[in-house]
Amino acid sequence: MKNLQELFEHELKDLYSAEKQLVEALPKMHDAATHKELKKSFADHLEQTKGHRDKVKSILDDLGVNPGSTKCDGMEGLIKEGEAVIKEDAPSNVKDAALISAAQRVEHYEMAGYGTASEYARVLGHEKHAKTLESILAEETKSDRHLNGLALKEINKSAM
């Protein structure tokens, strides 16, 4: 990478890979969850994630950037941690609490990526793309707050 534009494009390819990986992982998290509202949250987030993937791909297309075989190693690691939680032999309420923890790690990773990418877009004069990325960031933040509320209101206490 030689300049901010190339760094921005790299960040977008990384986010695209992250969203693609998450589309594959969320159904597994949904199936492993037992709490009704947590299952719904994972199902809803899957649809949201597909939309995010498509929006990032649209930005890449608009910039004439092919995501190629870029792989987001950070998301890959977070998903591996989530898969370890799924395989864990634990009571369902404890597993649900652990799934929320894994999901929130993913949300925080995405929030960092979208926050960075939106600022790069703004500095580079890609205002339309900055707004799209900021709207995705807002949705990720809302998802994180929902998971946090679910954990605090019900799931963590039931895992005691």
C-alpha cells in the first residue's frame, strides 16, 4: 500500500471478506443458541450481514476494485473462537452467554473496521461511500447494544 486510497481499498476488501465469512458462521450460532430471543437476534443479524456484504461489494465495484481472494484473518480467528464455544459441552444457558460474548467480539471488530473505513472515505472525498459505511457502523452498534441488553437482562443471570 502506497497511499490512503490503497489502504481504504484494502480495508474494504477486508470488510467484504469478514462479512462473507460471517454469513457462513451465523447460521451455526443460530442453531447452537437455545434462548428464543438470541436465536432471533442471530437470524436477524444474518439478513443484516448479507446486506452489509452487498453494500461493501457495491462500493468496491464503484471504485473498480476486485476483492479477489482477500481473506480477513481477524474475522477468521473470531469465528474459530465462536466455533469452539459451539463445540463446548456446557449447559445451554451458559452456552448462550458464551455465544453472546463471541458475537459481541465480532461486532466490536466490525465497528472498528467500519469506523476506520468511513473516515478514510471522508478524507478521500468519497462522501457517498462514507455515508454508506457510517450507516453500516450504526447498524453494527445497534446490534451490539441489543446483544448487551439481552445478556444483562436475562442470559448472564440464568448462567450463574
